[in-house]
Amino acid sequence: MEGAGSWDVLEWTKFEPISKAISHDMSEFLLEGEDVKEKGQGVVLVNTDEAGTLLVTNFRILFVREGTRNIIALGTIPLATIEKFSKLVMKPQPAPRQSDKTPSRRLLQVIGKDMRIIVFGFRPRTKQRRAVLIALWKYTRSAQLWDLYTFTCGPSKFNNSNPKVPLLNEYFRLLGKGSYQASISTLEDGSFCVSNEWWRISGININYTLSPTYPFSFIVPKNISDEEVGQASTFRARCRLPVITWCNPVTGAVLARSSQPLVGLMMNTRSNVDEKLVAALCTQTLGGKGPRRKLYIADARPRKNALANGAMGGGSESSSNYFQSEIVFFGIDNIHAMRESLTRLRDYLDTHGATSSDGMSSFLRNGGWTWGGGNLSSMSASVSTLGDSGWLIHVQSLLAGSAWIAARVALESASVLVHCSDGWDRTTQLVSLASLLLDPYYRTFKGFQALVEKDWLAFGHPFSDRMGMPTVSGNSNMSLELSRHASAGNVPASPMRHSPGSPFTSQASGSSHPQTSNNVSPIFLQVIITD
């Protein structure tokens, strides 16, 4: 038997645990603030038939090869990237005329959100696997957000811990006021409300009373007063009114975002102030001397879904009510369809080539970098099955929609208003990808950070729900800027697939089955893989 299925090369059952007295210090492999919570020695990474030391830290599972003492990347995975882990037992098949006294192989299977399936083998009659499982149970289920490793060093480590300051600096850049620099005093005295020829920064939401899921400040047309902004917010779902997320300080073209209008079942409810605000996005071209620019309203949803939302008070705009506008539907499915598509994609990866002549699962047979259960080099044979997952179609829809939006702004100098239902999933995907296409600054490390902080964090994307991360504890002493977006969610577990005749036995008592949340969805993942 070839590859990781044999383990014979390592004679793994003969490994003796290394004495703690002579064990090597592992601090050289740890990051700042990373602590070892549990250690397993003489562990085998089954995927690659390599022995080493397995560390469970407050950040990740870390696997270090014996001898060369190199970190093996395949066996190293951050805890937040783990979707599921479980105990498995592999019963060896005895050779002819030999008694079946070979001990079963104790395995730990770790399934990653990145589609990795990692399998570790532990020596029999030891308690190492149990200790590792207990550590994983404890440290993959943080009770509160602040327990995550990313917050270990604390915000005080950074010179500027107020997230409002970099957001304002990005607004200044967009308005062509790059020489301005925001500070804490700028926030306190309200001097951040600057403007250019067309647009201004409004501080009407500084206490998040207007819209708790919008940033404390946002860019609106200069000729729209704060009183009108407040009135317009009542006509949009969750008070997420149309505001500017990117603008060209030279041409005046803008990219705006909002939630759906509350037009109702008959699609006949109107708001004069909302229509005025949207019309104000259509500034004149050619330095204020040409005709008013065209406005595109890009509804990310399928048309039928937008109409169906009318039964709950939502819906979509009518071009006859909005100045010089054209309504376009992108047909992008909702978070539930995206989650189900990712599940089908995982099923495809898990099952392709899953059974060989001896029944060995392919992720054990195919050594090296195997993702999911399949051997990626041979997937062309069943590409139609991959298409059935719908994943590539969803990614294509996002890319096509983003490119279309960027083309309207760049080639026609038109303004585009983007929304879906609540304006924080598909809307955020589209405006962030379109911004990447429109603005080379966002294609730098610093610029991409500013983009995520602005269009994802500040505009209230529910990361906790979508990524299954822990919530913020109600007792935590934290700023409203972070806590207002707290939400609960858990990552759904994909069932482990075993082929008929498989030598594996699952031990459910040691399995990790997080509670499934209907709000988990790979929204941010889709944007990352398309960048």
C-alpha cells in the first residue's frame, strides 16, 4: 500500500513517548502571545506518514516534524479554521494465518473550514489523544470574543486603538482631502464633518441612534441636510439609507450602498426625501456644466426574490420614481443558498475518489496536500458533479456583477446604488469587489485593510453570524463601536463520509458537533477567493 495509508514505514506502534525531561523547548515555534495548552509526542500525521509533536495552543494545532523539527503546514491549522473534529478507530486487517491481536489505530480527524481533512494517529494505550481532544473542546469554543487569540495582545499595544480614526482618514482620502488627518480630538470636537464640491461627511449617527448597524459617520450629498438624512432612513430596511461608499473626486461619479426600500406588497409606497437623496447622487458631469449623470440601481437579488420581499414590506425601486435611473437585477442568491452550495462543494471534495480497491479512504491513500477527501489532480473526470454544487456559478455572479458596476462608474461616469435586502451581505460583496477594481489603493496591503474596515466592519457585516465565531460577552468592557455588531453563530458540521467496507469506526462520544446556525454563510470567503 502506498502513501499515507500504510504507516508501515514509520512503525508507528513502536514509537515511545519522548521523556518530558529531555523534550525540546517548543517556544521557537510559537508566536507572540501563543501558549501551549496540550502536547502529544510520537504522533503521526497520517496524511503524509510523518511522525512528530502535536501542540494545541491558544491559537492553533501545530505539528512539528521529528528530527528536522520543521513545522508541517498541512498538519497545522488555526483553531478558528476548524469546523469539526472527531475520534476515529482504524482496525488493521490481519495477514493470513495471523491472530488479530494488532491494536486498533487511534485517530483524530480534523476537518477545516478550508476543506482540509487532517488525520493524526496516536499510540495505543496512551491518554494523549484524550488530552488533545479535551484541549480542542475547550479552546475551539471560546465563551466570548475576547478569548480568541487575536485579542491576546490587547488593543493597547497599538498606537491608535479607536477604529473611528482610520475610517475618517479613508473618508478624507475619498473626498480629496488627503492632507487632513483624523485624531481623537477630531472626534471629540466634531471637526471631521468636512466636504468637497459634491459630498460631505455627516455625523448624525455618531451615537448609532439613527442606524445601529451603520458607521458613526458616513458620506452623503452635500445638498442633503441631516434632517433629511434622518427622514430618508425610515424608508429603508434597518434604517440603512443610501450613502456613498466610494467616489471619484475628479469626475464626481459615486458608488453608493443601502438596504432595500420599504415599498410594500403593491410596490406603491414612496418617500419623497429618499427619492431626493438618491437623485442627489446624479451630479452634473463635466465640472458641473454638463448634463446630470445617469444612475444605475443595482439590486443584487433575483427579481422574483425582490418582489417576494414586498409581502414583508420590502421590495425594490421603480425607475419611474427615481431620477434618470435604471434598475438592474443581478440574480445573486441569499446566504442560505451560499451555505448549501458550499456544503455540496465539500461533499464533492469528500467523495471524489473516496473508495479504492481495498476500501481505504482517499485522504489516507493520497499522500501530500490533499484537500477534502479527494485527489485534486483527478477531479476533471467528474467536473459535472462540481458544477452541480453551484459554487462556481455563485462566484461568477459576484465577479460579473462587480465588474459591471465598476464599468458603469469608470466608463460612463455614472453613479451606482447597490443594495440587496438588508444591505450587508451581497451588497458588501459587490461594493468591495467593485472598489478593488476602481481604486488601485485598495489593492495595497494598507488599502485593503481600509476597505475591509470601511465596507465590512463599519457598515455592520455580521461576521459572528456568518463565520460562526463567538459573541461578545455582555459583561465585557468594550467600545460600542465593536459591540454593536455582536451576533451569535456556529459553524455547521459536515458529516464524515465513509465508504462501504471502510476500516474506520467513528466514536461519536469524542466528536465535535457544533450547533448549526441558519446564519452561517461563506460571504467573506467568497470575496477573499475572488481577490
